[in-house]
Amino acid sequence: MIETLINIVLFAMLVLTALAVVRINQLFAVVMLSGVFSLLSALLFVTLDAVDVAFTEAAVGAGISTVLMLGTIALTARTQKKSTRSGMVPFIVVVVTGAVLVYGTLDMPGFGDPNAPASLHVAPEYMIGSIKDIDVPNVVTSILASYRGYDTLGETAVVFTAGIGVLALLSGLTRRRREDEEEDV
Amino acid sequence: MHHHLILRVVTKMLVGAIILFAFYVQFHGDFSPGGGFQAGVIMAVAFILYGIVFGLNKAEQVFPSWLVHKLVALGVLIYAGTGVASMLLGYNYLDYGAFNPQHPSHGQHWGILAVELGVGVTVTGVMVAIYYAFANRPPPMKDEDW
Amino acid sequence: MSAADPHYVAKTFMDHLPILQVVIPLISAPLIIFIGNRKLAWIIAMIASAAAFVIACLMLAQVKDGSFISYHIGGWAPPLGIEYRIDALSAFVLMLISGIATIVLPYAYTSVKSEIPKRLHTLFYALFLLCLTGLLGMVATGDAFNVFVFLEISSLSTYVLVAMGAGKDTRALTAAYDYLIMGTIGATFFVIGLGLLYMTTGTLNIADLADRIANQGANRTVQAAFTFIVVGMGLKAAMYPLHHWLPNAYTYAPSAVTTFLGATATKAAIYVLLRFMFSVFSPGFHFEDWTLYLIFIPFSLLAMFAASFVAVFQTNLKRMLAFSSIAQIGYMLLGIAMLNATGLSASIVHLVNHGMTKAALFMGVGAMVLYSGSAFFDNLNGLGRKMPFTGAAMVAAGLSLIGVPGTAGFISKWVLVQAAFENGWWIIAIAIMLSSLLAVIYVWRMFEVLYLTAPAEDCTATDPPLPMLIPMLILAFACIWFGFDTELTLGSARVAAEGLLAGSAGMAH
Amino acid sequence: MIYLDFIIGHLNYWLFIVLMMTGLYIVVARGNLVKKIVGLNIFQTAVFMLYISIGKVTGGTAPIYPVDNQGHMQVDPSIIYSNPLPHVLILTAIVVGIATTSLALALIIRIREVYDTIEEEDILEIERKLSAADNKTHGPAMGGRA
């Protein structure tokens, strides 16, 4: 019961934050609210038993991405111009997308249903396998690094891509000074 | 921020603690939440904090950008290299059982340790590199003018 | 095969082909950055993509009879672990992607020097390899979520590669930003679709998904998943009317990037669409037939006409070719919507034929831009006469784009028309021919500019250096060669199409 | 009362959809480039919530086995654990999300340096002028940005 109550309060705050982001024109406030949104969702992830995800969301969403966004608005602009465009087309796009999703929920297994296909197929094998094959208590770690380790390699490659992408856009690759001297820029 | 004495003292104390915590998260991921990615972010935060308080030049003296760029690549090489190693031992790509055929679960431990290290190294490198790249950009106007 | 298996047999090089296909470029990219040497960067990239091409050819030879190779990454059998699964279709597309990469790199060596500042060259080749890795990974994998991860590797590197055109025209930056927003929305839609599928099946392995969806019946969650996956991948594939990112991205990207993307990126997205539409959702999935007939056919017809029509009224050759790409994607989707083996083989063979054709054309434009500074028609006047070999290559490729008999482009359109007749859709067959007429007009405009106008008097243009010219000529030659010898292209496409139509049965364990 | 059960079991999903659509609305309707990215983040985070809720099992707990003092895992069959697979997928997706965000922000910084604005309308205006100039020198063409 308490859990439901916490969930409802969290949801209310999440929706309010998101709506505030729509309305507010001060980019500083928008960025801060986006950090708040991440923290709130981290809390929600904890109530949904996803502690690893909560940890990451807090570190990334509320930490790194807020810092980067603050850095960006310091380098660009701090207010948003009032939009003069009519909101009809985006509104229709959003309503249609949402309607398709709601239609999709109609045949979904209920929330927390222990007999949902996702809980019956594959997942139990990970729970057993983590003890038997890998001997690691944190099942998330054993899936992340071993069963689906290749996804994580891809993820590392994505981070790497973003890193060198930012270098390509903003600064270029730096090399050790003495090598630089032979380099003709 | 040269005149903020308290900030500087507190930062000096904090940076060490943050780095220690990053190592904890890195190597304790098997037992509790966390792993290479989170550790990398936390490690990077230590350097970013140092850079914000003591200035970019100081940070680049501690952690020069050529080294950062090498680390960015090194992490992926460690991860992908772990897979190549298992392949050379006659197993499938990223099959950590290869590292200890008698006790596959021990092999798994070694493999997980290696790849998490790879993730941590790359993420630290990338986050610091991005911070350097952003901080090196000239702002359109000074902070005082806002 | 589990990791705990004590009687493990050491594997040979040939057993590892599927993973090497993707991992070789994946490792080479950080290696380039780690070494940090500009000259070595190109050499490493060249070796890596050539190796990938050889591997793709070896695999196609293995699976051309309709069989498939399955590789269990990490030694975990699917659906627990991630599986690489190569069948005729994936091997064929892998060969196209790695082949184009191999042929673009020598060309890039010269073209990049003139278009991108020197300090970015090392990064360029690393990003190029990452883009290649992502595209290959999307095609090789047999795991639905793994598709997303590799899709993002290729997308992120593509955004930066497009933005690298900013040295010549700053609009490359906004083109890259637009592409990033659209691409990320597309990828997120794809992820939503996967989430819905996972919810109803509990698995992410494509073959396993197919088995479990087959006994779902009319499930509304699965229908929503289908919609999101098609829209998400449609954005990536520049499916009309989700194509808005494409013209600017292709126009302002550096020539080598446009060539590579134009020939491969949208093709990989179409491959994923095919994979999901036929291997995951079987063609018997009633909702899918309905979508194909009512949505795909009108929109692909619209793409064929509207985009071709816009292409006719362009004054920038690169941009004209970009619009023509949107129209050609219409042909591929039309072939899919025919839902018969002939239509599918037309789509698949057009994927490859159009890839080669467009690569040759974009290369030609890039070579001319080297001298003229821009791809606007009035700057290209008479360049075909000044640059005879480049001009010849572009003529051959241009004819293939129209679909003149004796060229690769003819084969794909011919098979497509046949497929339309098989279904008794003669109106659509006529539409295909009519839209080809529009192609005649815009390609004719290109010929007119290149040959029938007088070059500027002080024009010093000559054919580009050999590393640029030879790839172009090879591709142009391929456009003609595959117009006569259809054994490799159409043969593989037919095997692939039959494998797809067998649906989940073709993918079963 | 079957309807009430259905509503309680699906209410979460609908709330996620509301959040998702708010995020998507910001992306498509707002012209400020930074705000679009914030919207994209909200959109993606809401999708993550949807995934994580797939893994939730009523009465379950985080999928980490307790460890005793000697480091041995305590496996108690009476404890229900939530499904860890969606957590893993979302960890990957979060990382992909921050990678995309940082790249987008870097692009925005470059765009500001060139166009001196980060409002889509202003940029479109500048680009319209650029294409008008192109059309004047090179002849009229159809379909500007689209």
C-alpha cells in the first residue's frame, strides 16, 4: 500500500516536472528541472527494484548530463525565445503516437504480474545461471558482463564513438607535445 | 575561482574520496549495484570537479589530454581484446570460460573483471575528454555580463 | 553450447567468421585513435574493411544454398546469450556494405584531404570504421536489442561524419542536428517496439521471438510493436514521408561520406525492416498484410513520383541525387509490399544494384566538386568533356539509375515489374515505368550539364588522381556487368527472398 | 470488478505514456535546440520506466543475492526476485542516451558559434536566405530544407 502511495506521489512530481519543462523559457531552470526529473525517475527505479539502473540514472541523468547542459547554455544562450509556431501538427503527432501506445497496452500483462511472459521465459534461467555458471551475486552484473556481454561491448563502443565525435566537433585529437612539433596543422 | 579558499580545501579533500569510491564501485560491482560504467562516471567527476575549482590548466597538468585520448581508446581495446583472447584460446568470442577451463566460473570472474575495467577506462576517458572539449570553448560573453 | 562444457573443441578461423566480420572494424577504430597517426589511420581502415569484405564473401559462399550460420557470442546458447546469425540475405547485405566501404576508402584518401582539415583525419577514419561496424553489426546480429546497440554506433558516427562537411558549408551542422533528432526519435521508437515485443514474449532473440509471436494470435500489443518498429526503422531508412533529414544530410556531408551513406546506411535500415517484417512477424500476420497494402503501397508510389519530381527541379547535383535516393527507396518498399518471392527479390537486388549505382554517381560528383568547388549545375558545365573517364563512369551509372536495359538498374526494375504482373497489379507496373520516365528527365539534365554545355574558358579540370578514379570506374563497370551477369546478384536475392518468405520456419533452430 | 483490476494493472503504463508524450511534444514543438534535447531525455527516460516496469514482479526484490560473511551466496527459494534482464537493457540504453546527448550538445555549441543563435526559427530564416542566395546565383530549385 505504502509502495503504491509512493509511486503515485512520484508520478505526480514527474508529470509536474515534465509540464514545467514545457512551459518555462529560462533554460537554466529547464536544465535544473531535467536533473530533477532524472533524480525522481531514479527514485522510481528503486521502487521498481532496479537499483543498478537507479544508480546509473542518478549518476548520468542528474550528474553528467546536467553538467554538460549547463556548460552548453553557458556557451550558447540562457533563455528561450517564445515560440510563435502553432502547436497543432506536433500535437497531432503526439496524440496519434500516444493512442497507438495506449492501444498496445490493452493486451499487456498487468503490472507486476508474476505470470507475465517476461518473467517466465529466459529470466528464470539467468537467475539460476548466475549462481551455477558465473557465481556472481548481482545477477544484473552477470547478464551485463557475460550473458549479454556483447551488448556491453557495443555500449562501450557507443561511448567511444560519442567521445571521439565530440573531439571531432570541438577540439580535435591531442597528441603528446613532442609529436606535435612534426605535425603541420 | 582562486579566491574561494573553502571550496579549494574541500575539493582537495573530496577528490581523493571520490576516486576511492570510484574504485569501490568498479571492483565491487559483482556484489552490489555498480560496475565499470558507474565507476567511470564517478572517476571522471573527480577530475571534472578538480577542473572546475582549480581551473582547466591545473586539471590538464594532472591529467593531460593526450593521455585522456589514449585512455578513451584503451578501454575499448581492453574489452574487445578480452574477446580476442578467449578466441585465441579456442573458445567463442567473449567466452570467459576460456580463462580457466577447469573452473569456468573462475574464468567468468576474470573475464567480468577485465571487461568492466575496459568499460571503466573508456567511460572515464570519454567523460573527461568531453569536459575538456566543452571547457576549452570560448564563451560568447563573460559570466559577469549575464 | 555452455561455457561449462568440459569437452570444448578448439575452433578454427572459419568458425569465427561471423564475429570477425564485425569485430575487426570494431577493434581497428580504437586502434587508430590509440596510435594517433594520420597516415597509419588510413592504412588500418583500409585493411580492416578489406578484411571485412573478404569475410562477407566467404560467408556468402557458405550460405548461398539457403542454409545459415549461427555463432553463439560468449558461448551462451540463445535465447540466453546473443547470437550472430548469417543467412543468404544478411551475407548479401554484409557484402554490399563492406564492399562499398572497401571501395570508398581509396577514394576517400584523396577526397578527404581536400574537404576536411588535416587535424581531423585520424578521427575521420576512426568514425568511418565505427559507422561500418555499426552497419555490419545491425545486419549480422540475430538478437533484436543488439540491433539497437549497433544502430546507435552507426548513427552517432554518421551524425559526426555529416557534420564534418561544415568546413565547406555550415549547413552541414544543422543537417547533422536534424538528422540526430530524427534518428534518435526513430531509434527510441524502435526500442519501444522491442519493449512491447519483449513484454509479450519474454525473449529478444529474433528466431525465438518469431516462434513465440506465431502463437500469439491477434494481440494488440504485438500490433503496436509492429507499428513502432516499422516507423522507427522507416525514419532511419528515409521511408517517405519520414525522409526529411536525408536531402540536407547528403548534400552537405563530405563527398566520401555521402558516397558511403548513400550506398549503405538506408540499406541496412531496410534490411532490418525486412528482417522484422518477415523473420519476426511472419507474412501470415494479418495486421502486417493490411499495413503493407494500405500504407506501404501508397507511400512508396508517392515517394517514387513526388521525390523524383522534386529531383527534376534541383540545381545542385548532389541534392538531386539525394532526392532520387528517396524515390529509389520507394521501389524497394514497393517490392516488399508485393508480398511475393519475385517482389522481395526485386527489393533485395535493387538494394545492392542501387547501392553500387549511387556510390558511382556520388563519387563522380565528388571528383567534380574537387575542381568546381560546388555541385551546382552551373559550376559543372561541360565537366564531362574535361574529365572523360569520370564523365563516362557517371553516364554508365546514370543509365543504371534510369534502368536502361543492359545495366544493373534494369534488372531490378524488370523483376519488380514482373512481380507486379504476378499479382495482377498492372496499374502499378505502369506506375513503375512512368516514374522511370521522371528518372530519365533528371538524369538527362545531368548529361546535359556535363556534356552539352560549354565548359568555362579558364577551366583546368582533368580526371582526378587514380585512387579516386579507379574505384569509380570499378563501380561503373559493376553497374554494367551486373546488368548482364545476374547469377551473383539476382541468384543470391532469390535465395534470400525465399528464406524470408519461409518466415519463422526458415529461421527455426 | 475485473475492470478495476485491469485499470490498476495498467495505470502505470498509461502514466509512462503521458510522460513519454510530454517529452516527444517538447522535441517536436519547441524550437530551442537545447530544450529539444531536454525533451528527448524526458522521452527516453519515460521509455526506460516502461521497460523497468516490465521486469517488476509484485512482492519481488532487487535481483542481487544476499552474501554472508564468508562471501557465500544465500539462495533462498522463498524470495521472489524481479526480472533483471530489462535492467541490463536499460543500463545500455541510458549509456546510449548520454552519448547521444553529449554529441547533440557539442553540435549545438558549434551551431551557436556559426549562426549566433540556438533557436530553430532563426536558423531556418538564415538558411532560407542562404538558399535564396544559392538560387539567385545557380538558378531556382525546389524544396528548400525539406
